[in-house]
Amino acid sequence: MSHNCSHPVTTEGVYPFDARGVAKRFRHAAIFGALDALQPGETMRFCNDHDPLPLLSQINSEFGSRVTIEYVQRHPGEIMIDFRVVS
């Protein structure tokens, strides 16, 4: 099983965020901070080893329609999601 989140970032304005390298106790704060730093039109490409369903719910509650959520890859052990700031 691969754990490298191998999907390349080839588009300008797409910033990789590998959550696996962030201590669990800081992970959500780091993710929310990164999302706050994005400008409209920019995307955070999130990589994790599990599907972060509670996090997706929190992002939806916090940002609503300002952030879109799109799975790029959804394989066991390798999840990649694009969070795009739209306005």
C-alpha cells in the first residue's frame, strides 16, 4: 500500500498540505490556519492516511460555501482532498 500522496501539484495556486506530518493534537488548528491563509481562487491539496469526515463537517460549519471540498483521491490509506476558497 502506498502512503506517498503521489498526485502531483501542477496547477498554480494549489498548495500541498500533508496532515500526516503534523502532530495529531495540532492537526485541526494547522488545517484551519492554512485555510484561513488562502486567498479566493487558491486551493489547499490535503493529504491524509484516513478519510477525515469529522474534519469535513467542521470545515463546512466554519467556512460554509466559501470553501469547496473535492476528493482528488479516495483510496484506503491515501486520501487527497482539494479545499478551494471561492469567495
